[in-house]
Amino acid sequence: MDSATLIQTLLNSVVTSSVYALVAVGLAMAFGVMKMANFAHGEFFMVGAYTVYVLYQLGGFNFWVAVALAIPIVALLGVATERIIFRQTGANILAGFMATVALGFVLQVAVGRIWGVGLMKRIDTPYMGAADIGDAHVGWQRLLVIPCAIAMLIALRYFLYNAKLGKALRACAQDPEAAALQGINIRNMTMLAMALAGASAGLAGALMAPIAAITPYMGHGVILIAFIVVVVGGMASIGGAVIAAIILGFIHTFVATLTDSLIATMVGVGFMALTLVVRPQGLLGREKS
Amino acid sequence: MALLEIRNLSKNFGGLAAVSEFDLDVEEGEIRGIIGPNGAGKTTLFNVISGTYRPSGGTIIFEGRSIAGKRPSAIAARGAVRTFQRTALFEEFDTLGNVSIARHLHAKETIFGAIIGTARKMERANEKRAEEIIEFIGLGEVKHELAINLSHGHQRALNVAMALAAEPRLLMLDEPVAGMNPSETATMTDIIRSLRKDWGITVILVEHDMRTVMDVCEKITVINFGQKLAEGTPDEIVSNNDVIEAYLGSDDILGEDF
Amino acid sequence: MKNPNGAASTPAGGSALPTPSAAASNPDWRRKYGGWIAVIAILAALCVIPFYMKFYHIELSIIYFMSVILAVSYRLITTTGDWSFAHIILQGIGAYATALLAKHVGIPFIVMVPLAGLVTAAVGAIVMFPMLRTKGFAFFIASFAFGEFIRMVWMKVNNPFGGTGGIVNIPSPELFGLKLTSSVNYYFACMAFMVAAVFIMWRLDRSRIGNAWKAIHTDDMLAECMGVNVARYRTLAFVVGSFFAGIAGALLAYRMGSIDPHNFEITQMVYLVIWVVIGGASTFWGPLIGVTILTVAFEWSRPLLEWRPLMFGSLLIMFLIFLPGGLESLLPALRRPPGEHYARFRRWLTTFRPG
């Protein structure tokens, strides 16, 4: 691997890690609060991408307006999922999971029926050109994902640790019963968690829209990756998810560059299986006594 | 040689020692009580002996063979069976069904036997034994009731019946009279006594209810902070200063039930 | 489908634990033999109808028989509380084993089908060994990971699995010189395997082994302390389920003549889950009801091909929310004591604890 490829791969790794982190953080948060295992998270990502496609490409909105609108739209979808599915399935994790698998089907068909299944949608890149770093070329549109992801993660962290609502959410994730005794409304918190999960997935989808292939089935690849990251990070841990996203983003990009993307996915899936069997609490998690 | 010999047993969770350097000898035919304040390590001790937890150190010898670190099912197969502090039942089966399942160890069935149906005769003998046990425990009237519909007293009694169905030589009862009313408690006490007298079973009893322990056990071990605090007859234990102090130091008052 | 429940309470299930209705000796012959009569009637009907069916419907019935084997064997694994997400992959292992061995070694049909089951059972045992450390949702995700890994191996490895193109030209099945390429002949071959598989799994479900599985589901710690070796019995359930999934895979491979990794995608697995959940997993007959009704519904929805995932997805959501016990929970509602409903409901609610 020469230096240009190395730099290029490193930058791509950072981009991949950023997207992984954005997607996985939402999934981990939903699982942390009330054990909501949302398989439709990949479809949330897809809806985010379609929002940009519809508003920016078809509707002629400014790219950033489209991205900004994708966040509340998908957040709303998250809230609806909580109300319709997770509130009913309650403590039964698997039932919630199955129901969201089905929800994924529903969203795929709905989107496919409205905007067509056939060829993937092309979006004109708002930021053409590439940055030249050393001998490497990386598209501006790709690099743009990094600051956006970092900004979102910092905002999320600030919210969780400093805002009153965020603290309540964390308390709820740690011990729902104790949180309820403190007067925290668990239902509102689960709704908030799903809204934040939707928001981050929506943002990730919106940012990736000009780069990724937009089809109703684009969520498939995303959800597999997201589950790998979340499992390796320790299922319910947001910090763990971010770190796992960075590690797996690098592994995936390097393996994919050196071999091919199928092998890279196999490595990821193998990593996940190994984590579940050897360290079910995740890479960073501590064993419960 | 004692039926159960425990030497230097310890169990740590992370840095916390739930049981440490614990010795215990239980002779054949004994009814041994184990008491201690809340969180003293009684249930952890049970969990380690029965194989639910793996010991961090020490030896557990049952009938001359080590059982430390074995699976609970293997330990049950050796003849040391436990009950749970919580009401643990197979809720969707009836009383007879619960006891029948608990006879698992004595109802060898192969997968081909199950398919062809050769197990019928054995299963009939099994059922007869299960009914004997149910009658002995006094659950005959609710033989066909679903376990989940039984009264609390009956459920606790069913727990003991299930443990008996495994034909133990050592029976470890974890708070068998918890939540029972006085008449249910009296019945259970009688059952525990006749377990030894009629069935020849050695019993270890972890119990919160002092009256029961003092009533049925001739030897009591007191455990506090995971260590043995005292051991002796009920009279010795009641007058032991360490024990009184330990109980006064915690929220439990020894005299509560006296 | 109602009467086989009657069969369940006859003394014919000799090793079954007595249920209240069985123990209270019931002289009513209809109760005693009604189930058997119904089963024989259904079998007789199945033997006659292919001669009056259109080609297309015979083909459909063949697929239906495979689906029955899959659904019943999947439900068998779930009786221990282990909801797997790799059952279709196990079917794929049977199919790949068949394709490779029948093609390259030339093993005949009648030997190959059980052999495919054995190969799948062996793979199931190997995969289950690490997965024993997980339970509940973690088990589910782990089985998903292992299954996807196996599927990606098929996609990646060209020799011998043929990569994404799969394996073509699987020899056509023959039974003692009788060509099974004809639909009617293959119909009967599949039916024979289906009946045998269902019968065996029914016997297991009602046996002491089946009760041990259910006991593990309710309270694995209690079962272990009562002497049930939980690890061994969970493995046994998974291996038996794998065996029959492998048989379904062999039947599929022979019918299609070619297989590729896309036959065993997650979508297929989701449909399997839909059959079992909508039918109801708490009794033996639930998945049979589910697979029967949904096969019919699936055919009816053929004109709405593109809307199918949406329709069946919505159906699954509705069932999970409003009727978690499945259709099966509606059927014997009048016959059961009310407490049992509560027990089932409780069990369903508390089934899946985090690992």
C-alpha cells in the first residue's frame, strides 16, 4: 500500500467511522432506554436519504435545508415507532424486534411504491471536487460527513450530560424503576430516546444521500453494520458504540480496500458473533455480578 | 466422615467477598440451620454449593467426592438438591406435571424411546412416585391445578415436593417458610422433620424465621459478612454475644419473632 | 386442524405427562379417537387430491410441505426459549449438502435426504456450542450473526459453493428407478417426509424431553437445579430442529435443481417467523395453522406482488401487538380453564429476558 492509498484509506476510514457512529449511537440509545431493539433503524436511515432526495433533488431546496428537515422528519418517525410498536410490545425485546423488522418491510414498500424501486436515484453532488491531501483525493462531499458527525455527537453528549432532560434520559437508561421513583416519566423518556435515535439516523442518511446509492433497500446494509457496532460496543452503551464505530470503521475500510467489501462485512459479522459469545457485555462493558 | 464437607470456601464478585474462608461440616441425618443478617452471604453459599455459582476457592466434598464447580444438574444427580428463595415453578404445568418434570433424573428417556413410545412403563412408575410425593407434602387436593393458580403456601410446598422428586440425600431449603401464615409454617416444619425421620434425608435450612430454625434444627451455623460467626445448638446460639451483636448491629432484631 | 388437539389428549401419546383432561378418564370415544380419525382423514385427502389438482397447485403443495417441516422444526427449537434467526440458513446447509453430494458423489435421493439432515444437525451442533453462552435476545442476535456469516461464505467461496451464482444442475431425484421429476411423484415423496417429520416432532414435543425443553423455557435455573442439563437439552433441541431444517433443504434443492445464497436470505427467515408467530408458538399445532393459512393468503396476494411485504409486515405487527399468542390461542379458548390463558399470557410476556 503506497502512501497515497494509505492516506486515502485513512480518510475514508474516518468518514466510515463517522457514519457508523451516527447510525449506531441512535440504536444504542434506543436499546439502552427500555430495551428497544429497532431493526427498522436502517429504514430510518433510508428515509433520511429519501428526504434529501425529494427536497433537494426533486423539490429544489437548498441542500442544508433538506438535511436540516430530514432530522425532525425521521425523529417523528422514531416517535411514531415508539408509540405504535415499542409501547405495546413492552418488556418483550424480541417481539419489538420482530415488529420493527416488519416495519422495515412496510417502509421499504411504501417508499418503493411512491418513488419507484428500479434504478437507484442519483443526487447531484452539492459540493463537487475533491480535496488533495498529499497524493490522495477525497471528495469534499465525503469529508463533509466528518465535521457534521462530530458536531452531532458533541451536541448529543452535551445534551445527555448537561441538560436536565438528557440527565433524566440517562437515569432512565441506568435504572428505569429508580428513575420512575424520582418522578421521571418513563414513557416520555422512551419517546425522547426514539426521537433522538431517529434524528441521528436521519442526519446520517441525509448526509450520505449524495454519496450512497439511494434505493428503498439501502437500509439492509446499514442495519447489519449498526447491529455489529452496537453489539461490539456493548448493546446499551452510547460511548461504547462510538468507540466500536471507530474501530470497526477502520477495520472495515482497510479490509475492504485490501480485499473486498464482502470479506470486510464477514470480518464485522465474525467480530459480532465473537463478542456475543466471549464478551457479551461488549468490548468496554463491565461484567455484572 | 461428614456427608458434606466444606473447606476454605470463598466466592468473590469483582473485589467483593460474598463468602470467604468458610468451613462447614454437615453430618448424615442432620437438620442444619444457617442463619445470618440480610446480605450475610447465606444465599450465595447455597448458590455455590448447588453449583449455580462457581466457587472462587476452596473445596466442597459431598459423599467423599468433590462437587465444587460442577453444573447444578450434575450436583443434583449426585444427590444434593436445592430449592429457591423465590417461588420457582413451571407455571404452565399442573402440580403433578411440575413434580414429574422434577423427576427428570430418575426417568431416563432416549430420543428414540420418546419417538417410538417405549417409555410408557417407566413413565407410569414415575407418575406413581410423583403422586406419593405429592400426597406426602399434602398437595393431593390440588394435584391437577396449574401451578400458577396455587396459593402461596401450596406453591412453596410444591417447591419442596419438586426437590424431593429428585430423590436427594441432601436437601438444601432456601427460606422454605418465607411469607407463610402460622398454620402453613407449622405444616412445613412437620414436613421438614419427617423428611429426616421417614425419608432419611439430611437437610440444610437457610431461614429468616428464627422460630422455625430454633424449632427444627439441632445445630445452627451463623454467618455474617460471608464468614462463619458461630456454630452450636440453638441455646448456645441465642446466648452467644457475637451473634446478638451482629443482629443488633444490623436492622434485624433477633427477638423479632420470639 | 381443530381435531388433532383431541389426539393430543389420547393415551396414544404414551410418554406424555398427564394433562387434567387426560387424567380424568374420559370414556367418550370421540375424544379418544377423534383426533386420530381427523388425522387419517386429512392424510387420505392429501393422498387423493394431487390427482385432481392442477400442476401449479401440486407444485405449491410441495413447497407447502417443506414449509410445514420448516415451521414445525423452528417451533421445536423455540420451545426451549431459544428464538433463532438462522433457521433458513440451516435449511440452506441441507440444500448445499444435497447439491454437492448428490452432484459430485452421486448419493441417491432416499439416502441423501436423511444424510442432508445429519450434515445440518452436525453443523447445528457445532454452531450451537458457542451460542450456548447466550440466551434470549443475545442468542437471537448471535444466531443472526452466525447465519449471516455462513451465508457470506457461500457467496464468497466459489469452490465448492459456487459463489453468488450458487450450484446448478443438481441431479433429479429418483426412487428405486422411479423418476421423481414428475410433480405427483415428488408430491408423495415430500408428503412422506413431511408426515414422518411432523410425527416425530409431535412425539418429541409430548415426551419427557419435550417437557424438559419447555421447563428450560419457563425457568432455566430451576430446570438445571432439578437435574436437567440445560446446555445439553438446548443443544439437543437445536440439533433436532437443524436435522429437519436440513431435510427441508434437501427437498428444496432437489425440486429447484439449482440453489444460490439468495434462496436463504433474511426475508425468507422473516416469513418463517411470520408463520410461527401468526400461528402461535405455544402449542405444537400453532405453526401448522399459521403455515397453512399464510400459504393460502400468500397465493391470494399474488396479484399484489409488490405490496406483499407491506401486507404481511403489517399483519405481523398487528399480531405481535394484539394477539401475541397467535391464531392458535383463539382456537381452544373455550376448552381451556381460564387460568391457563393467564399462564400462557404471563409466559409470553416474560419469555424474552435480556441475556
